[in-house]
Amino acid sequence: MDLSLFSRFSILFCLTSSTTLLLLTGISNPIELTPEMQDEFNENWPTSLYGRYEGDMLIGAMFMIHDRNDQWTCGEIQEQSGIQAMEIMLLTLDMINNGSLIELPGFRLGALIYDDCDRDTVGLEKAIQFVKGRHEFNLPQESQDFICADGSTPEGSWDLVVGVIAASSSVVSIPLASLLRLFHIPQISFWSTSNELSNKERFEYFSRTVPSDQDQVRGIFEILKEFNWTFVSVVYEDSNYGQRGYQLIEDQSLSEHICIAISRKLPRDAGRGETDYNAEIVQDLLAVDGARVVVVFSSDKEVAGL
């Protein structure tokens, strides 16, 4: 992986399966932590480290820089769903601020970026940083004149975030949307597809650039009907996303008169470990006579091994 992708970060901890790496701005090579440093890091994880792109107006952002992990709060680095998505945002900010995309005369657009590790609890904890500035901004002037215990006046202020781009997973986006709406902060997700987020009475400040699960299933059935594929198999990942998607497929298949020959649940990390579930699923699919079309409801990471 190209470590230059992290050049804009003040400091970032990266976890891999074999070691813990500490990347610092301006250092081209990672520094391996000593056992003592790593023990201390394990004890204090997660830490509130973040990426900051300086600007006069800040957009909050949350990416799945690391995957979730059973032993750690955060697991391995996610290059496509995390690093690349973040880099696209940083590139877009560069293009906006240098005037090659659109012109914003008089100010620069910046960002405050956090890693949610694909966990709702981590994402919600980091999202507090997005609302602190809005809370301070909305306070009456007399309430903003805080005094420390020693009588001195505190210096500095919270960042005022005008909107948030988050998150990859619906599991993270739902609690974020519930929090951000209280402070009237707009939220746009680039990957959250849960139908629950379509409820504008609950999530009036939430928008997304991808179709919902219901719309995805509707599109799938339009393709099946167009090619007259009426006998199909279904593979779905073992997650909230996959299970809800399969339920929608099963329900709509009845009204569309399309038969499901066989359905198989794809466990997370199916191609790893002692049992290769991918091979078993493929054998089951091939054993079905007459079904040569497979509908897959899964993330790219989980289905890649098939």
C-alpha cells in the first residue's frame, strides 16, 4: 500500500494482522512499535486521532479506514472502502480549493475526518466532535463566556462543522443520523442503503448517493424479467445488510412469479480459515439443475472469493 496516501494526516494508527504501525506526517517509512509501546496502545485503544484538512469552512467525514475486529475495536486497514474513499474526498477538496472544479471565492473548504472502524459505538463517539462546535455556536453569548476553576478564561473553540459525509455502513449511519438531526446538521452517505434511512420523519437531515435496499432489489427484478430469468439461486452475506436484502428478494419473488431454486448464506470471511465456505457454496449452486443465474446480495469484499 502506498503510504503517501496518509501524507495529509497529522497522526494515524494503523493495525495489521501481524504488527501495529505508527505513521507520522512527513515520514515515508512506518515505525514499528516496541512491545512496551504496543502494550500501552492495546490498553488505550481506541484513541481519538483524526485527519484534518485546513479550511475556513469544515465538512465532517467518517470513513471505514479500518475494518471491525473481534479482538480489537478496529482491525485491518480497508484500502478500497476506506482509504480510497477518503482520498477521493481529499482530491475533490483540492480541486475545489484550487478552482479547477468550482470557484469558492474568499474562503477554503476544509474537512475533519474520523475512522469509524465499521462500528456504531466508535462512530457515535467520534460524531460528538461534529456537534460540539454547533452547540457552542447556538449558545447565547453570555453562556459562551466560560470561566475555568482557577478564574482564567479558556482559550480556543470547537470546530464548526456545516455538514457531514458519513458513513459507509448503515449500522453506523443510523445512530449518526439520529444525533446529527438534533443539531440540524445535514448528513450525506455514499454507501448506506438501509430502508430505515428512507424515513424522512426520523431522518430529515439524511441523504445518500446510492439506492436503498428496496430500490436495489427492484432493479434486480427488472433485469430478471427483462431476460426472462424465472428460476434463480440467491447468495447473501451473513449480515444485517444481506439478511434484509434476501428478505426483500424473497418477498418480491412471490409477486413477480420468479422461483428461488436455492439460497445460501455467505459467512463473513468465508474464504478464510479451515473451512472454505466459498467452495461449498459454489458446489451447492452447481448441483441445482436448471438454475444458471445467481443473484448475489453482498458487499464486494465478502463476495470476491466466489
